[in-house]
Amino acid sequence: MSAGSLCIGNQHIPAVIDIGSQISFLTEEMYHKLISEGLESLELGVQSAVLFSAFGNKTESIRVMAMMQIRVDEIVLDDIFLISPQLLTQALLGVDFCRNNNVIINFSCAVFCN
């Protein structure tokens, strides 16, 4: 995993790139905060998604997916996040984000860019 930050709306959010995750996540708490501050997003319902952790037997139901505009450094992107009831970080960027945005991860410097 590599750490960085991204901007959604007016919030600077710590993010983790997890190359073991196929999709990107944002916490429910952060999502609701962004919406209450006026963030526009395209919200889509999710019928039967369950988040399985590699650490333990706990599962979480995912009910919402949202497309929103994010900013990493000076680059503005539209990306889709599953909204999770519980994460260890506020945002988790999966390999979908990396692949769609040509992300380069420099492990020796612990940074990512595109």
C-alpha cells in the first residue's frame, strides 16, 4: 500500500492505494460530510455487494456507489467509489483507479503520480 492525499470538494482526504483491492472506497461518514457541504455526485444504488476483509471474518454490506470529481495534485478526475460503512482510512484507491488514470507507484519514495 502507498499513501497520499486527494481533494474531493473542499476536503483534503488521506488516501491509500491498495493494489490488492479491485475497486475504490470512501467512508460513509466522509461521503455524507461531502454531500452536506454541497458536493455534487452521481449516486447509484448497489443491490448485493459485500465487502470481505482479508483480516478477519467481518463483512460489510455496500449499498451506495457514487461518481464524483476528485483532484490529485493539479489533476482533476471523475472516479467511482463504493461507499463503505467502515474503513481503516477515509479513502482507498484500488487498482481500478490506478489502471484508469495511469498511476505510477514509486515504492522506494512512497509516492504515487500519473
